[in-house]
Amino acid sequence: MSTDREAAQAAEAAPPPAPDPDEAQPRPAEDPAPGGAGTTGAAEPPAAEDGDGSGVADDTAIGADSDAAAAEAEEGAAEEAAAEEGAADGPEAEGGAGAQGGDGAGEAGKPVLSEAAAELAAQKVERERIARRKAERQGPVDAGAKLSGKAADLLAAVRAVESGEKPSPVYFDEAPVAPRRAPEAPAAPRPARPAAPAPTAAGVEGVRAVLARGGAPEALAVPAATALGEDAAERLAEDPWQLLAVAGVRPTQADGFARALLGQDAGPGDERRAAALVGWLLEQAALKGHTALEAPTLEAALAQYGVPDPAESLEQAIGEGAVLVFQEPLGPPVAEGEEQPVRVLVGLEGYALAEESLADGLARLANTFNDPADWEKAATGPGAELIRAASGHGLVTHTGGEAARAEPLALLAAARDLGLRVCLAAHTPAHGAVTARDLLSGAAGPGRDADGQFAVDLLVVLDAPQLDVETAAALVESVPDGARLVLSGDPGVLGSAGPGRVFADVLAARACPQLVSRTPDPGPVGELVSGVGVGELNQVDAPGKEVVIVPVRDAGEAVHRCVQLVAESVPRAFGIPVDAVQVITPGHGGSAGTRALNAALKERLNPGPGRFGGFDPGDRVVHVPSPGRAVPARVVSADAQGLHLDAAGARIVVPKEQVESRVRHGWAVTAHQAVGARWPAVVVVLPGDAAQALSRDWVYTAFGRAERHLSVVHGVDQALPRAVAEVLPKPRTTRLAGLLRALVAAAQDQPE
């Protein structure tokens, strides 16, 4: 690697990079050591930080980010009985011993299987009823309330979390990694999640009155009413901790709100508090990618929040149906009469049902495909092996780097020539591909048939590691019987922003043919990235300065060198337009985060007064419609409707009240925002204090976004090779691999 000769001027000290909101990391001080067993955060964790030192004081009046699952279950006798049975027998019913096939029915003459099937059906009915009571969090907090003190701090925290700029506090970074052996019963179909109805004006006013009594900002009335449903005011008055259903509210803040409403009755051992905390903690774990947690891990977290008897509180939450419990056998089957070791997992029903539905759908495609074809004549060139595999199987996985993307494209071309209906989906907009989101919504793609399934014979999904469990479940459910599904991606990149590790679990389950591309990424950049993928940061020969290291001493110099590279050096040396150069940095806050870099780049590349929320026509931006999703765009204009953006030819209008939370400047982004896309040139900025944010998958993803040229503004010294060699991706606790193994094994055991 060579050193840019123009690279050595100006300034000092890199601040600690912010945890990426798309990754939802806690501050480094809260991170347990890599490779440890499941851990939780501090007993009362500090406020989520953005890297710029901002946060919510621990004594703020309200609190937390959660799903209101703990308060969603009704208290009727029938529900209590079903929930108690689910706590005792649910693990077997949800995936325990015995049942075969895809509908959960046991074989004739086996009473145990019949009981499991009956219990599964009962739990499914119960969960569907509970699901109808749920209201999803929607929309930003309205701006304009004149607040001060603790209420203002709370509103700022909520707005920051909703916008994705600041992660809510999250834990379980190193959730226990244990062998995953699935229960043998098939999963229940996932019911469609109903959209949350808009709250009525009367409902909002009722919530506003309750919030005022507890000292909470009235701007939380709409999100609280949306999250808690039509009787939100009554529920909030009876159980103030249900305020944890609002994104950005933290337990300490909810405790303060509860004390204001209930006085001395609001103690740490209140069962309502414990139930809300269980759901909230599982939501925080979901932000880190977990779909479930081991029971001891969850109990330890409850203890750190002062719950007197965590085990009893968790058992009560399970009994009330607020969460689901599962048992997964550990290790190989034991001899008859011996006790099978198991691990007990606890999860929110939405993610549990999605994971089960996904496993069922994948097994359906793998096991019901009965139309193999002879595509040997089409199996030529770099995609020949993939073409042969897809010709005879309903489910195929394909792994490889960026150059390997040519292979699924060759498969699509061959299938199209054979007269098949094909579709290519990707994480981000790409030539010839639709995004998974647009495919599901019907905004793009082949449309659906009379049965509501995709009108395709072959669906190829690129960037499969970016599929979260709910998106993947919706996609797989929509693939018709007899069609082929190919999941393709690079296992080395950062994982999905949402919960689950879908692609990794499908690979681990070995439930279908797995094709590994032999096509290497070309050139010095490809050589460098390939080395990072196996834990080696190699010196590569770059005679054309394809890879350049720019050493810096501090954050000020890092910003200066970054601007110089983007505006002058790279365009002059390589003929790459400024708009085709992308800056990637670990976080948003701090002196060399995306905000600082974007401010400097705007001043140099598109100076202006920022007439509309800090933006001007021509600004390069990122539209963030939801945390974890980033759409690159450019500002076109602004009017009374809002900010008009051009996103690869598609027009987006962002309402004025959402601009602050949904739109950011986009000359510099985080690696999580960049995953799935590539640019002719990339400048990766690593300021001095970025060391704790670096990991092998982060470096692999950031470096791999470059096609022709990569500049690394390097201020982390030996932390970079150490991160590549030692800091592996943080594990995620999921159930999909085990569920899928069991379903495939059950199908194989069935007689022909």
C-alpha cells in the first residue's frame, strides 16, 4: 500500500466514534469483552450516546424503548390458563419433540404428539388474539413543544431514538453461544401483523392528561396513544411503566413517571414494572440482532434493574403470555432414560413467530420442490455450478465476494432464456434489481398472483446477510410452491440492522445445497479485502495507488485530509467524479463522525445557507425512513409540502416536520448505511478513538465498498490490524438454524 504524498497537513485528536445507530451499540464502557458469555449492561446504564457526549440524564422523569408486550395480554381466566400451559409445555409445542410435517400434526397412535399439536394450536390462537391487541410504534414525535429541564431532555432522547441518530441503551452484546439443536415439531404459521390504527383525538387528549400528571412532555401523547391502543390513557394510569412502549423512554425515566403517578406504591418490586422490563429488555436485545435470550441472561438483566426476584418475575411474565419460552436440546440425543441437556430461551412472540414461519417456509421450498430440470446446456461460464444446483432444488445458498455477484446474474439470464419468470431482489437499489422492501410492498417487481404469492418461477435475493427475520419471513411466505429461491451474499459483511441472522443460520442448518464461489475479487482492493475476511491485514502491491494509506495524528487532520481527498486528490488522480467518492466512518458524532465530515464536505462542495432544515438544492443526503434503512438521495427543492429528494430517479417528499429526524447529509455515512452498495472510490476515515468501534466485519464491509480506489485516513495505529485479527462479529442468539434442521430432518424421516 502506498502513502498519498499530498496527505499531510492540519489539526488534532480524534474523538470516540459514536456507536452506529443502525448497529444500535452501547458505549464501549458498557461492552463486555469479546467472546464472553451472555452479559447485560450496567446496573443502571448511562444514557445512550451518539458519540458527541449527549445523552439523557439518569434522573430524567420518564423512561425507555420497548414493545408493550408485557402489558398486552388480557387477564381473563382462559388466557391465564393458556399462558400457564405455554410456560410449562410451550417449548415442546413450539418446537419440541415429536411432530412431523409442516402443519404441526403428530402421527396417529402417538398421544404425546397429539398433545403437542393441540398445545401448538392453542398457543397459536392465543398469540393471534394477543397480536390483534398490539399497536406498532409509528411516526416521529411532533416538534414544537416548548419544554425545559427533564421533560425537554426526555423529548430529545425519544426523538433521537426514533430518528435512528441515537441508539437506545442495549445489552446482551455477547449473548451466550450454545449449540443450537432445534425442537422437532414444525413451526406455526406466522399471522400477519396488523397495522396500528391511528389514535383518536379523544384518546390522545386522555393520554396527554395522564402524561401531564406524571410530568412527561405532552408531545409523547401521540406515540404513547398509538403504542398502547384505544384505552391507552386508562392503561397508562393503571400501569405507568407501559410508557416503556414509546421509543426512547428508559427504565429510570419510566420509574420517575410511575413515582409521580403512584407515589410510594411505585417500588422496584412492582410486578407491573417487572413485566414491562422483561419486554423492554428483549426489545433492546433485538436491537443487537437477537431474536431470543437465554433465561439466565434475562434474569441477570432484571436483577441489575433492581427487580427483587428476577426468576419469579420472568416466570410470571411467561405465565401471563407477555413473552414465550422455548427449550432447545443441547448436544447429541442421549440414551433412553437419560436427561437431555437443554437451554431455556425467552423471546417476544412477534420475532418467535416470524422465525418459525421462516423456518417452515424454507423447509417447504427445500422439501416440496418436485420439478427438477435439465439445464446442462445453459450451465456454462462462471455461474455453471449455481445453474446446475438451481435446476434441481427449490432452495439454494450462494456465497462469495463482490465479484461473485456475476454468478447469480448468469443464473437469472439462463432461467430467463429458458422461459421462466425471474426476479432479482437486493438490499439497496441496483441495476436490474428491486429492493426487498419494494418487492414486498408491490411498488416494484413481478406482482402477485391470485393467491397473493409472487408471480415468479425463480427469485434470487442478493445481499442475503442483510435480511432480518421478519423481512425474510415475509419474502419466503410469498414464494409459491414449485418455485426456486436462491439466497446469495457475502457472509463476511456486517449483519442485518434488524433481529436475526437469517443467512448465517440457513448456512449453519445445511438444509439445502450450498455453492461457494471461487471467483476472487480483483485488483489490490480485492486482495486487501479478501485478506481482511480471513483475519489478515496484508500489505498489497498497488502500483496505481489503488489503495492509499493516509496517516493522521488527530481528528482535525482526519477531517482536513478527508475533504482534500474527496474534493481534489481522488478526482485528479483517477478521473473519478466527486459525486462518485463516498466517505465511510465508524459513527455519527464526535469531531470526525459523519456530522463533522458532512459539515466540512458541504462547505467545500455545496456551500449554502441551509434554507430548509439545514439543506440546500444539490446536497447529497441519506433518507432514513426507519432506523436501519438508509436511502441515498440528492436534494432537489423544498416547498410547503416538504423536502423533495431524488433517489436514483425516484422522487421522495419528506414532510417538513420529519426532515430533522429522517434526512441527513450523505457525503459521509457509516458502514452500516453503506452495506449493500459500492462506489468507484471510497475514503474510510478512522480517527484515533475509533479503535473500540472496529471489528473484522466492520473493516471488511467498509473497505469492500470500493471498486477502483480505497483511501484509508488512518489514525488508529495498531488497533486496525488487531481488530481485523481478533475482534470477530458479535454473536446473535437465534432459533432459526435449529428449527430448520428439525423440519428438514422430519421430512427426510417420512416414508416415501
